[in-house]
Amino acid sequence: MKARLAYLTAAAMALMIVFAACPNRGEGENAKPDANAAGEALAAAESQETSQPALSNNLKVTTSMGSFTLELLPDAAPRTVENFRKRVLAGFYEGTIFHRVIPDFMIQGGGHLPDMTKKPVKGAVTNEADLAKSKGLTNKRGTISMAYVPGDPFGASAQFFINVKNNPNLDFKAKTLTDYGHCPFGKVIRGMDVVDKISRVKTATIEKYSNVPAQPVAILRIEAVE
């Protein structure tokens, strides 16, 4: 008798769990389990996931002076590439400018708006300049690297620069505040002529900032390409 009572109690609890987990079909109708609910939910989740932008290694950067294409190199700087991709997908760079350009050196952007106000940014990225160098990626002409305030090699977040010549002085040398270097994480594979053109624009000093393009050079969008 006790065994039968235990069995009936367990069966009743199981039925309660099933009914509680299944939504009612309508006011006053019996709750019935939907055999397709889990499958439909999974299909919807997969559809939503595939609708998200692809994290391509090739990105087209469209500026107010033309476009160029980057190839990101995650094997050489995985965390740096992921940091950049994340900001691209969030649309962080759209509307920012190349705020510091120096002929025969580099063009720097990704941190200021056209009126030179600094765009708020959160989070820093690990400096992988040592890893990148060990993989053969250094600050050669056409590479894109992370920018940071001198003396703070672990403070890079969103700003980047593109080398317009070989700059070995920016490479990793030692794990010190002065010699850690800037981490390259990709390279220009198309449109280097546009980068060169940007590097030669007329510049001015605006408040505390020098080498600022007299006419703002804006980043209009960054998008994945094949």
C-alpha cells in the first residue's frame, strides 16, 4: 500500500512539473505539452545567431577621403584583434576622425570626434606587442597598431594608427614601460594610397593637440568584406 501511494505521489508530481512547464493555449483550456516548442525555440535562436554580423578578418574602412581594406591577424595578436572587432561591431568608430597625422610616419584615429572632443571609451586591452613580434608581425609600412599614451603601454583601448613607413622604434624590445612597444594586429591589403593621401593633408594645432587635419578626415563606417 505504501509503495503504491509513493508511486501515485511521484506520478502526480511529475505531471505537475510537465503542466507547469507548458504554456496555456488559451483562457479556460487545458494546458497541453507542445512537442514542437523546444524545436521552434532552438530554430529561432539559431536564426537570430546567424543574422548577426560575421566577424570577418577583412574589414573595409570608408573615410571621407576614400576607403582602404584591412586584414586582421588574430594568430599574431588574438586579444587585440578581438578588442578591435568588438568595437567595430558596436559601431564605435563611426563618426570618429583621424585626429593626428604625420607624413612619413603614421595616421592615428579612433578616439576623437570632429570637434576634437574625446569619445568616451571603456576597457583596456592586453599589450601583445611581444607576441606579435614573435610571430613576425612588426610595425612595418601598412600595419595597423594600437595607440596609447607614452609611458603607459597597458592603457591601449580603442585608438589605433597605421604606419606609413617602417617604424622599428615602435616594436617590442623589452617588458618595461618604455620599451614594450605598440602592438600591430593587422595590415592594409588594399587602398594604401588612401592612407598615404590622409598622411599628407594640411594640419594645424588645435588647443593641446598638434598634427590635427585642418579639415576633419572622418571614419564613416567599417564593414566586413571578403
